[in-house]
Amino acid sequence: MSMKKLKEALEAGEFTITAECGPPKGTDIAEMLEHAKHLLGKINAINVTDNQSAVVRIGSLPVCRLLSEMGHDPIFQLTCRDRNRLAIQSDLMGAHILGIRNVLCMTGDHVSAGDHKTAKPVYDLESVQLLQTVAALNGGHDLAGNEMKGATNLYQGAVVTPEANPLEPQMLKFEKKVKAGANFFQTQAIYDMDNFRRFMDRARKHKVKVLAGILLLKNAGMANFLNKFVPGITVPQELIDRLKAAGKEGALECGMDIAAEQVRTIKEQGIADGAHVMAIGLENKVPEILKRAGIA
Amino acid sequence: MIVSKAKERQDVINMLEGVKSVFLLGCSECASLCGTGSPEALAEMKESLEGIGKKVTGTFVAKTGCQVLGTKVELKANKDEVDAADAILVMSCGAGTQSMVEVFKDKKVYPANDTAFLGNMTRFQHFDERCSMCGECIIDKTGGICPVTTCPKGILNGPCGGTNNGFCEVSPDIECAWAKIYARMERTGELEKMRQIIPPKDYSKKMSPKVFVIEKKKEEK
């Protein structure tokens, strides 16, 4: 089945599905490509993470290009942790000439979270300024105002945490990101649909597309871990109980059911413009989740 | 003030390998408040070095160690003690240490402390970093709280996704700078200001080495 690309799908008002690909540490990419192949024709676009969790891996950009050659519409995740404004702009232009058309602008997890804790974090820019940078390059000028020979044409997105506590400063930043040129948002994982609806009521006041972050729960232990250690993610007790009741054998199936129900609810009730399904290493399960959600 | 921390004693001893006699110099300003260059700290260092067979030719606490000329004048009274020493061990910040490097051209000068940061003493001998001397103060836009310094990512436009019930994902000991900024600007009625996007910083203002000369006003000339 041929799928519309990200921008096309969102602008057409179609319920849009994105998934995620995390490049490995090391040069053996066979498994990563195999997972990506499973997703062909099932999703509109695929995010490629940028040294996620500040752990060194293959760069996002070359993997974007490989997935593009495979037939995917890649979303180039770009963080400000590892590059100054020179490197950021040159990577953005590089993305354009490699045929990449989507970029997700993020500040990036701090190096203290990763596997090179003694590294110097850069943060010359941050997410809002990165969005402004993309807008400048799309307009044919670099950040210093110099004219470029050929502008970029990048559809720019950003992230938001609907369950952030406190929420108000997060919403203020959300508005800044819109003002800085974000066309679409992919949210941090959400589980409480009422909370998410309240967030969307506010997000809908802006002319941006929002894809709800759906994170596959593999078992109750993972849910407890998220609640305890990951800021901005809250898994309700009810879901944890369901995963527990499913037992060791059935937990993953149950997690897939939960993810599928979430996607279905968001689509059927028109809560958001799409879903960003994060399976963290189990990308091969995404097609089945979408099938259970009544998509594809 | 400039916060300094005493180096591990063994590191100081290793530094002084081959040095038989030392002159100890402290500072009455920041290093005294930090307990790293006070008369007590010098006395303790003297005892410790003598305990391993070093000769301490003299000790002195400079009024303001980073003030090169003033310290040079002050030390005239200790000339013989300094001359008799193989090296000067400076118990102040890196600026005070380099004052000695400048004054005593042919003398070995070593640092006893690590210079940590520009700190506010918020409780007795408890220092918090609030300003990182970026050269371009923007805290009029951020409720008087510096995100360049107090947010580990130095984010200028609001909290990241790691904001965690008022704390930072980097460490549970760090308060989220942006949660604090928001709360304060709400109290001071400045939230509208927080909607403005703060542009990228001008890091040329932070480029080292810096020189600053206060120019005399015309009428004073």
C-alpha cells in the first residue's frame, strides 16, 4: 500500500502515523534495516533518533538517507547537544541535499544521561532557536543573515510533553515553538486520555498538527520504571494492573492491545492528527498494533 | 565570590616533588571565606608539609590576591622568606596564583586549590552557582534567575521535557530553572515578557582571554 508522506498526509487532514528507528552503536545495521522494512507501506514517516539518551550511535542523517532509499519518508531528529550553530546549519543543508524533507528539532537529553558522561555538552542553540534556524535556512538565509545559494525545504517539527509538571511553563514553550515555525508536534508518551484531551483543547488553538506519542508498554515493570524515572510520563495504575494480570507470557500482547486502543481512540474521536508509535526495539510489532487499531 | 576547593593533599604533595622549601600565600577575600586560603588553612598546610619534611619559609595572607600591584607591595615585607623558598604555593583562586606568576618571574608557583565557580554564599560555607559570567546578562527577561547558569542545558526559552515536579532530570538536587522562572514571573506579573523568544547568545562576548579597561571620563582628565 502506498502511503502519503508526512507533510502531504498532515496537510490532507489524514490520520497520520509515524514510528521510530533508533540507529545502533556500531556498524551492523542489518537488524535496524530489517525492522524498518517491516514498516514500509504501514506508516507515513519514520523518525530517526539522534544519539538518543545521549548514548553514542550511528548518526541520524546517514540512516535517514538509507531509509529514504528504502522508500520511507524519514524525519531527521536533530538535537543541540552535540553541535554548535555552524554544524547544525551545515547538517540541515546536508539533509536537504540528501533528499530529507522533515526535521524534528530538539534540545536533546543531557550528556549526564548517556554513556559519555565526561563529554562537553554544546547547547549553543536550543529547540526554539533551532526551529528559528530551520525557518531561516528555508528562507534562504543562514543564522547570521548571510544569503545562501539555494534554500532548504524542510518541514519542521518539535516535541512537547503534555503531562509535564508544572504544565504552564511547558505550554508557554509550546507556543514559542509554534511562533518559531513548528509545523507539527510529536508528543512525549501519553497514557491518560482525559489529560491528553485537555492538552489538545489548548493545542488546537494553534495552527499546528499534533501526533500523539504512543509508547508500547512491554510489561508492568517497564510501566513502573517510566512512572518512577521518566519525567513527563505517567502510566495510570489501571494499565499497570492490566499488564500484571496478563502475566509474563501475555504482557507484551496486552501492551500491544493498550497501544492499539490508544491509537484507535485518538483516531476515532479525532483527538489528535495522528499517532507517533514508539516501540523501542520492537518496531516489528508496530504493523500488528496498527492492524489492531483498525489502521492498515 | 570566586569559589575555590582545596586540591587533594596528595596531589599537592605530588606537585611539590623535588621542592624542598615553600612559601605559602593565602588570600583574605574569597579563598578565606571558602576556607581554602584563610590563616587557619595556611597553618594547617604548613603543619602538613612540615610533617613530610618540607621547609616552610613563611606564610602570608594577601589582602586581595588577584590585585597584582597591591599584593606585590604587600609582599615586600616577606622578601627574604620568598627568596629562601624553592616555590610559592598559592592558596587562593587561579587568578591569585597567576598574580604570583607575574610578580615573581623566576620563581616556581603552584596552585593548592582548584577554582570552581562564581558563587553565592547562601548558607555559611555553602555556595551556589547563580552566574556564569557569560558577558551578556539577560536576566531582566527571565525573572532575575539565570537559565544560562542554573539550567544544565542553558536553555533560554522554557523548560525541556525533563522538568520534573520543579526539579531537573539531570539531578534531583537541582531545581528546574524554568519552573522557578515561571513561578517568579507569575508573582511579579511579568509572564507576558516570558512569551518573547530569546535569541541565541552572543558567545563572542565569552571569548577568552578577556581584557576590560575602565576609561577615565573626560572631565577627570
